Amino acid sequence: MSKDLSIEERDTYRMIAAGEELPPGCQTDRLAALGLIEHRAYDGGYWVAHDPAVVARTLLAEALSQVVTAAEQARSASTLGTLTPHFDASRMWGGGPAEFLATRGEMNARIGDVTAAACESACTAQPGEPSYRDPRIATAGVERMLATLRSGVRIRTLYNSLAASHAPTCGYVEQITDAGAEARTLGTPFPRMMIVDGKHLFVDNYVVEGAEADSGWHITDRGSVAWAQYVFDCFWDRGSRWVSDLAQQEGLTATGRQRQILTELEAGYSQQQAGRRLGIAERTVAKELGALREALGVQSVYQVAMWWATSPDRRLR
């Protein structure tokens, strides 16, 4: 009944209120439903009009009553959210699913907060090539890691095998491993992630197009975090114990990049596939293999592969 009365309905009410005879086809249904007119059956039947002010007050009172009832229902519904912790506590998959963190600053701040509250474990997979870090940031990172270790948290970090040839990274790893952290390297590709206490998972952004490069997701869904922990453990088991190339240079021939390429070829991938998996151009793969052939004094990749099978370099892959 929220629609305004039409001109025809208003004219019908005017005629009834004036006691005029209604022509055939007059619209009386809505007027009667609103209580503005009433049909009397005696004396041949006729319509009478009611005071519109009284009808309006009656309808307004009914509407206000409905508003009060709706407001009370809304208030009651809003309090139901307080029961959520009781529901989540009773199901294994309880907790919020995921939150998008749109900037590097947001990601770092959230990781810092979660790591600071860690009680049991922190697992980090760093597949990227090592790069320069501001010494102040690096120092702060070491101090934060050492504080976490002192609180009894087990820390495991999996690095790109190239990190073993990067002096700043080697220095950082030496400090944290001396304090009890564990580190391994892996030459084959693996995803970047961080898992804290088996409850928090941080991963790169693969959902929001056009987002900042260092944006990512904080995931707390238990099923997803448990699956990621399994994936991390699989890569961890395939990794090699951290051995700094800088401390093992004597007797080695291949560079870290060359060892990565040879590991991919050994696994059965072509040079093109190896480059794609390692994130480098095919010509870079060919250039690295050419440099290694020259260093070894051989003519073919097959001869390089024969050398690789028994080379001491292979243990650092």
C-alpha cells in the first residue's frame, strides 16, 4: 500500500464523501483496503467515507509498531555474532579464511606481529635470488629472529641455492644458525611462503590483478595452512644442508646458477624448460652452459653432464 493514490482513486473518494452516485468501473479496492471507505449492504448497498485523518493516524501507528519490531529483531541479530567463538572452537576449520594485504608495508607489519607472538615454530621458504638489503633493515631482521629463537620457537628457512654464494645472506644465516635456527638450500623451484605455529600462512598475491608486487595474503584457514605445511615439509626434505659456497670455493668449478641449471637438466627438463622453471631466458641457460664447458675444457653438454654426475660441485645443488 506504499504507492500514492491515483487521481481516479482520489476522485472516487471525493464522490463517496459528497454522497454522489458512483459511475460504473470506479476504483474502490485500495480505498476499502486502507479503511478510507466502507461498503454498507443494506438499503440496496452503498459506500460511506471515513475520516482520512483518523485512518492516517491508525496506519502511522501500525507502521511505527512494525519499525519498533524490526529494530528489536535487528538488535537481536547483531548480538548473535558474539556466539561465533563458541562455534569456531568446536570445528577444526574454524577461524577467518584469508585477508589481502595490499602493500609491502602491510605484509611486513603483519608478519612482524604474528612472528613476535609465535610460540612453537616458524617456517620460511625464500625462492628468490638474494639481493641487497639496507644494513639497518638487515640488522633489525637479525635481532628480531634472534629474539624469536630465544623464546623457544623452532625456525626453519629454505633458501634458493644461489643464496649460498651471497655474502650478506651467508652472514645472516651464520648468525641465526649459531643461535639454533635451521637452514637448507634447494636448487629447484619452490613457492615463497611463511608458516607460523601451524596457524598462520603468508603467501604471494595471485588473485588481485594490478596489485603491488610485494602484496600478499594472510591465511588462517586451518585446512589451507595444514596443506601448506605439508608442501613446505616436502621441499624441506628435498633440500640440502646449508653450506656456504664462500667457505667451500676451493675445488669447485660450477657457479650457483650453473648448478641450478644442471640440476634441472638432470631431472629430465630441456634447456628451455629449465630456463622457464628457473625464471631465466633460454639464452642465459645456453650462455651459462657455454661458460661451464669452457671452464671444463669440454665440447658438449653431454660431456658436462658426465662430469656433473661425479663432481664434488653436485653436493651443493
